[in-house]
Amino acid sequence: MTTTPHIIGIDLGGTNIKAALLDGQGNILAKKEIPTQADEGPEGVINRMAELARDLQPSEGSVLGVGIGIPGVLDYSNGKVIFAPNIHWRDVAAKALMEEKLGLPVYLDNDANAAALGEKWCGAARGGQNVVVITIGTGIGGGVIINGRIYRGSAGSAGEIGHTVVLEDGPQCNCGKKGCLETLTAAPAIVRMAGEAVEAGSSPGLAGLGSLEAKDVFAAAAKGDRGALDVVERAAHYLGMSIANVVNLLNPELVVIGGGVARAGEILFRPLRKRVKECALEVPAETVQVIPAQLGNDAGSVGAGAIVLEEKGLI
């Protein structure tokens, strides 16, 4: 691929906003991260994203565009965010507002689609033609690549695996439904279940740690803490069942797991792969690989940069 001008990629998360200045090969030239502060409302968050983009603009060379990965459902015809539950947005004209503030072309996509584009561009799914990328952090998103192209569905909401219902009358989800996968496998769900284990006295490894994070639960599980292991196995149970359904439906060659929770390593991937094999049909189960993402903390911002290149027909 020929060298392109600079690209700015912005990953809008429920907790933090990450941004990066990239070259045309996906190399990060500079990056910054700030808290999202979603309680400030859409205008406050958009101002913060614009400030990040301005800070990253190079002193020399042009910027081809700004890509933004957003955790929600978009109207691609006009660049509006229809619904983003984890940041409490409805009907926000994010593209127009950002372009007005920056004077640069701005392109939006669902954050999981962005992650999928990034992993296909320069990560774990490089060269893959039929791939599902699942991002697990504050929420759970999914990006679907079919025959080498992102599949967005008829209304732009394809890939929302985090909001598939896996437990009838389960925990309340931010989307308004109950028992979504997100309520049983995302980082807040893991922390919630770990807190319950501590209260029940089944997790001495987590007792006394104070404010828990998902990484604490995985670390305790790796040391053999029974309560923490039960939490991880429960999360893997529901995630593996959901992935098996996707594998049966789409028959992908790769399922790539990204986001903060995916950094748990084999303590999560071992029971996860086992559950996928138990639940999926034999042929698609044998041909799919369930692997960790490669782009790590930079997946969202690199993927957001890939949105620009895809829109320009450069990848």
C-alpha cells in the first residue's frame, strides 16, 4: 500500500477516550488518552474529542481524516449516533459537530467494527476474509467481516453480540433488556460477580483488596482462588455459548477476542475454547480459531484510523 497522509483515530470508550496519530501503515506516531466523563453529556465529550484531535495534529504534513469508533448504533447516512447506551447518547450528530470543530473530514463507525478493521489491517486478522472480532471491556461489541468487508446489516447494527440475551430474567443491561451477554461477561459483570463471591466467603484471594478490577479477578483465578475461578468460568460459559452460535451462523475462520478482558490470557481462553467446541457444530468448530487480538490497548484508535482508509478505498 502506498504511503498516505496522516490519520487521526479516536476510540470513544465508556471510561476513556484514546486517540492516536497514525501513518498509512498503521504505525502510531503519537497518542493521548483522557477520561470520557460521559456525565458531561454529548457536547462535553465531543469537545474533549476535538481537543484531543487538535493536540495530535502534526506540525508538518496533512491529515487525511479523523476516524471515530463509537460504542453504539449509528445512522451511516448522516453520521448520527442513534443510541450508545454506555455513554448515554441518543440521536447525537457527532460527525457534523466534530467536522465543525476541526475543519477536517470525520468518519464514524461502531467501535467493534473499528476494532475489526484494525485487526484486519495490521493485527491478528491480517488477510482474513471471514472474521468476527469481539471486544470486551466496559461493554461487549462485535465486528463482522464477510468476504473481506465489514458487514453492517440493513440498519447498521450488525454484530451486537453483547446484547444477545443469554440468561432469561438475568441482570439488567444498560440497553434496557435483561440477561444480555454484556451483563455476564463484560468487565463490570466480572467485578460484580467477584464482589458476590467475596461476600459469600468463597474468594479469599480477593477479600481485602478493596475496589476490585477485572484484572484482579483474573490474577486471583490464575493463583487458584476458587471464587475467582468460578467467576471466570461463568463468564467463559456464556461467552463461549454466544461465540458458538455465531460460529454456527457465520462459519468464520477466525474469532478474535480483544478489549481489556481479553488480556486475561489462558485462564480465560482455555475454558472459552472448550465451551465453543462443546456448543458449536463439529465442522465449523473444527475450522474456527479463537485467538486474542494483537493490537492491545491501541486496537480502538488504530481501528478508528482504519475507518478513514476504508472510507477512502485504501484498504
